[in-house]
Amino acid sequence: MRPKPRGEDQLLPFETIEAATRGDITAINSVLAHFEGYIAKLATRTLYDEHGCPCQYLDPELKRRLETKLIVRVLNFKIA
């Protein structure tokens, strides 16, 4: 299944990005919400039970680390 291409209606508004770079908590939460699915996908691990059957597992520690890295990058982002 191919992912749908992102249209302009699915992009974060510039004002939200600008506010997030200034440290606005609401804007940062909007950025985190926007990337929530992508972060969950990156933090999903495959574990195997005692019978060798695979199970998907969302690693909460990895998810928090990715969210923290995103927040740091947003706060350090310079808008020209």
C-alpha cells in the first residue's frame, strides 16, 4: 500500500512552526502531534515470543527519545 502524497492542507502552518521555534508550548505540542504517527512508526519494534511468532511493540523509551530530539531540533531551528 502506497502512502498518500502530502498536500499543502497536511503541512504545519508557518505560524505554528515560528511559534514552536520561540518555545510556545502549544505550538510544540502541535508539532509533536503532527509527527506522532511517524515517531510511532520509528519506535515500533518487532519482538518474538517463545514460539518464534513476531509481535509489534511500541518502545516507549525510544518514542520519548525521538520526541525529545524533535523538540530540541525545533527549538534550535533558525528561521531566516
